[in-house]
Amino acid sequence: MSIWGKILGGVGGFAIGGPLGAIIGAVAGHAVDLMRNAQTQDGDATKTVAFTIGVVVLGAKMAKVDGQVNADEVKAFKQVFRVPPDEVRNVARVFDQARKDSHGFEPYARQIAGMFEGNEAVLEELLFCLTFIARADGALRPQEMEYLREVSRIFGLDDSAFERVTAIRREQDRADPYQILGVSRTISDGGLKAAYRKLVRDHHPDRLIAQGMPADFIDLANRKLAAINVAYDAVAAERGLR
């Protein structure tokens, strides 16, 4: 069973409170137990649900800022989630519920930030998912960039993380490799190698999954890691390190 069947079917004893839990409860049509402590025996499972619902809810709020949802963005959603055909309606139900919800995006972003406190790489990956969706029509609009920057701020991500996420494009050769690596052009070769190794370690899909990112998002995580590798190769070649 995919994560969507588990979320909406109440399988596995998932329990999550706050605004994310309210969205799940409204869509699933049954009460969702309040979570007293995120670090319970179901903590890891709860995080995977929070990540998944978080991307959809924050994506829906971003669509409201943008004012429209086009075919490219719908396609991007499907790429981000690897949504099975029989679960497309479930994703749409969560998305529509979030769009109709009168609350702003801030309470959802704060809840996610609290649940993943200390796991900045996972929060950066969630922000990357949103950026990927926003870029689906070819460019980031000013209102989308402002929205993503505020989400990043609530997540507690630093400027280099935000710049890295927004720099990664489908056409990787157009992106500034130093920006993707989060380093300055004056960094030493040793500092460059150390920064690269840390990025690869922190953003490896296996590590992200261990920290709460659902396996359903592995394709996008691999895409981001590939962009980091391409950026390092470009800088290393420029400096004659390879």
C-alpha cells in the first residue's frame, strides 16, 4: 500500500495533531488522534506522513499565491510524489481541502519545522519539492519566490540552503555551481572538498529517508544529489582538481 492509502485509510496507527492533522481528518472523514509527543514509537511514521501532507498543503497554498494551477504544475506534482494512478484522487482531495482552508500557510510550515527540528536537510528537501513544482511552468514568479523564501525562513534554513534550492534548474548547466554548493568563489580547494563531502553526506537519499523523508520522494532526492555532483564536477574541472 502506498503512503496515501495509509494516510487516508488510518493504517499503522498514525497520529498527528495541529493543522496538518486537521487537514487529514477532514479529508479522511474520520477523527485523527492528537499527538502528544512527536517522538513516540510511531514518531518516524508520523514524520513521513507530515512530510507528505506538508508538501501537498504548502503546494496548495503556493498555488493560491500564484493564482492558478496549470497542467505543468499538475505534472510536476505527479513527478514529485510518484503518485500511483489509483491514488491520484486522494492527492487531489488533500490539495483541494488545503486550498479551501482559510488559514494561511504559516501554521503548517511552523508545525513541520517543529517536527523536523535538527533535520535541516529534510526541510531543505521539502523546500526543493515546492521549488520543483513552482518551476514546472518554466520560471519562478516573484510571488512564488517570496513565498518560498518565507517558508525557508520559518524552516530555519540559512541563505545558502535557500540559494541552493532555488538555483537548481532542470537545465543544470545554466545554474551557478558555486551557488548550488553553497560556497563562495574564493573558497580554498580543501574547503571546497569538505563542503562537497558534507553536502553529499547530508543529502544522500538513504540518510534523508532515515530522518523522515518518505521513500516516495526518492526520485527527486536523487535529482537534487545529482545536481550537487554536477556542480562539484564543474568547479573541480575549473580549478584543475580533476
